[in-house]
Amino acid sequence: MSMQNTSRAEQPTRRRPRCELPADPAAIVIFGASGDLTRRKLLPALYELAAADCLAPRFAIVGFARSRMTDDEFRKQCEEALRTHGEPAGFDVGTWQSFGNSLSYLVGDYDAPEAYQRLKERLDALDREHQLGGHRLFYLATPPQTYPVIVEQLGRANLARPKDETSWTRIVVEKPFGRDLPSARALNQQLLRVFDEGQVYRIDHYLGKETVQNLLVFRFANGIFEPLWNRNYVDHVQITAAESIGVERRAAFYETAGALRDMMQNHLLQLVALVAMEPPAKFDALAVRNEKIKVLQSIRPFEPADVAKQVVRGQYGPGTVNGTNVAGYREERGVRPDSTTETFVAARLWIDNWRWADVPFYLRTGKRLARQVTQIAVQFRRAPHIVFRNRKLDPNWLVLNLQPDEGISLAFGAKLPGPELQIQTVPMDFRYSTTFGEVGASAYATLLNDCLRGDATLFDRADSVEAAWALLDPVLQDWAEAPAPEFPNYAAGSWGPPAAEELLARDGRYWRNP
Ligand code: BG6
């Protein structure tokens, strides 16, 4: 760590992951291959892995979707996607040639058994041609309502079980994983009728972020912080995932979701689990996920009568973001003019265990906020006896900046130079960009790489998805029954509705706006 003033630096460039050993040869089947997620995230991530020699020398990617396309048209679409959404500077013609050759496309309806027969034949042929060892990875990048039917058809076509005892078959399921507890349970049951839990990889891209993984390293590879990481020293924890973008072109999806389902049920609660979990015995899927689920199950349930006091929802109106005038949510294309979808949510949680009793966790996330920032801020208790009377003392903060400007900062009081005893808060900063000059692989590349290697540590387990929904279901029910909220209640470019400030002010605390 070095002591320095925090000044904003240029955005770090992305460093490709380096793999000592490539993954097993495999066929990767992407359902929803003509969609946005495939274009913007999956293909760039797979290309990133290929360029870093993380994929096996022999692999095949099969795009499956309803749109009619030839193999060549699919390749063309992929090349465009890589040039637009990958790193333009990282586009290498040589890598593209071998990557492009691995791509093929299959058109089919998700509920048509004959399409899965063709898929099976294609996979068998690829296996023979490229000796892929029968390893298969299915990726569901389709609208969630198609998940059950794809899973069922994979089962019927005898594609869900490994081909033989030396091969593996895995399935990656994208969020949203259900829209409440009953639907998440039903989806888990459908999946587990056809696949074993060990084959299912529920993806939450936040867990693939370099800085999120660093949170575990920070906590469990250093002896100095863990003794302070509890109710004796921590006053409270704040987790902010603020976005300056609006709903963009996703209104059709977002209108059915809202911030609670879109961000809090998954990304924010996963961060809570990582901040609050006990040290796992090992860094493996079983031990880490066993500790995380205990946290989610220890969060005090919201009593229906209490929801309004513990959870704040908001929706942005028109405003100014980064100097540009922007429309309110209800004016966005595809949004109903009287929409009651929340674009902001803040909540206070209590974790009922020995480590965290009486330490509030405040969470907030929203669109069209003042700036894009994701951070975890831990405020420590004040010194028990104030030696410096009549001096203003700020609390100590430990801030983990997950994005952008990735790093960790510790705020403490220092004496201002001069004859008077004056105290000023100064930061002790670690910044990825200045220390390492670059950041690691993209979240999707990290997670796909883990999945190809059979490491589920950074994926969600059925019980943790269900525990997160169980916590939030009473909130959804309360909102469904309550009178329509008075939206919009915050201006685009602000830090959210006044009620979010009041949530902390009632406890004598305030949000630490970055
Ligand atoms: C997604 C949400 O899961 O996460 C989006 O569906 C959101 O609404 C996105 O914009 C934020 O991810 P990131 O990595 O940009 O913080």
C-alpha cells in the first residue's frame, strides 16, 4: 500500500488471463446465439480465452437460435461482435481465423425435438472430427421463459448426461433465475430432474469480477483485517451499485423486473455474502458456498409490517447526468407512461449471527444515479476514548472499490502540519491501475474458464438462489399490495430518492457518496 492522494487515473486496460494449462477440449453450445448477450459478452469472452490459450487447441462453438442464418453469416456476425464489443486493439487476425473456424450454427425452435436430434448429430460429428472427448457445455443465453423447455428437450434427446464415464456435460444458466421464490424453486426442480446439481452452473457475473474475487483474498489472505471484521469494530457496512446509465434498450425486460429483481436479489446479496461469510476451510466450491449460504440464511426476514421502514424504492424522473439532459424512466422507449417499476432500491439488512449482531448492512442500487460506481464501504467504530477534545474526528472507512477505478482505500485521521493540532482524514490507497497497470480478465471470461475446468466456486448453488428469493419475496408481496408509489421520486443524476437518505439518517448515519 502506498499513501497518496486519490486522483482519477486513466481507465486501466484489460489484461488477458494467462492459463498454464488449457481446459479440456469441448463443444460449447450457445442457446440464444443471435441475441445481445451472446454478441456483447459471450463471444468476446470466449475469444478472450482463445487468445490467451485458455481454451483447448481443439474446441467447437455451436450457436443455436431461432433466426435463420448460415454458418458463414453466423461467423460474420461474430466477427462484427468481436470488433465492436471485444477489445478492438486486441483483435488479432490470426486468432480470429482459428476461432472463426470453430464456429458453426444451427437453426431450430427451442421446443422442437427434431432440432435437438440435429444438435446431437452435430455434436457427435464434431466429437469425431475434433476428438472433443464428448465434453459438452450448454449455455442458456435465451429469454428465461425458454429455460424449462430447452432443459426438457436436452433431457429427451439424451444430451443431458455425459456421453461416457470419461466425459462431462455442464449447463450454464443465466440470470434472471426465477422472478420470485416459487418460480426459482420450480426452475431448480426442472433443472434437477434432468441434470445433477454438480452439472449446473448458475452464473452471476459479479462473482467473476477481479475485484470481487479480491475481496476474498483481502479478507482471507491477510491476517490484519480479519480480527477487526466483526461487530466489535465495525459500525456498519454500505454496499452501493450505482449506474449512470438508464434502462437503455432493455425496457421490455426491465418493466417485468425492476431493480430489486435485477440487481439486489443476485449481485448485491452475493456481495453481502462475501463480505459477511466466515473463513472457508478451503477455497473450493463446497467450502465457499457452504459459508455463503449460512450468511444468506442468517439475514433477518423482512416482516410485512416492516417493509416500508427497511426498504426504499424509487424511479428516476428527467434530470442531468454527466452534463447531459436525460429523460425520465416513464418517457423511455418501451416503458408504460404510468409504470410503477422501481429503478432504485435501498434496504437495511440485519445479519443475525454472532459476528454481525446489531451491525446494519445498507444496500442500494439504481439506474441514472450521479455516477457509475460499485463499492463496499465498511465504517469502523469510533475510538472508545477521544483524547483530542473539541477536534472533529471522522470515522475510519475501509472502501473496496469494485468498479470503475478498482482498488482499496483506508481513511484515517492524520495531523495537519502546523502549530495547531488539527486532524484531517487522509486515504491510504491501493489502486489496481497504478500497482498492476492493468486489470484482469473480463468477468464472463473468468467464469467461462472456471466452468470449462469444472470449478463451480464462483457460481450460485440452488439453495443460495432460493435463500435470496425467500428474503425478498415479502418485499415484492408488500409492494404488490401497497398503493401505487409516487413515482418519479428522484431526478436522474442524483443519488436517489430522499427516503433513501432518511433510511440511514434515522440511524444517525449517512450514505458515503463517492
Ligand atoms: C446486470 C443487470 O445483471 O448487471 C443490468 O441486468 C445492469 O441492469 C448490469 O446494468 C450491471 O453490471 P455491471 O457489470 O455493469 O455492474
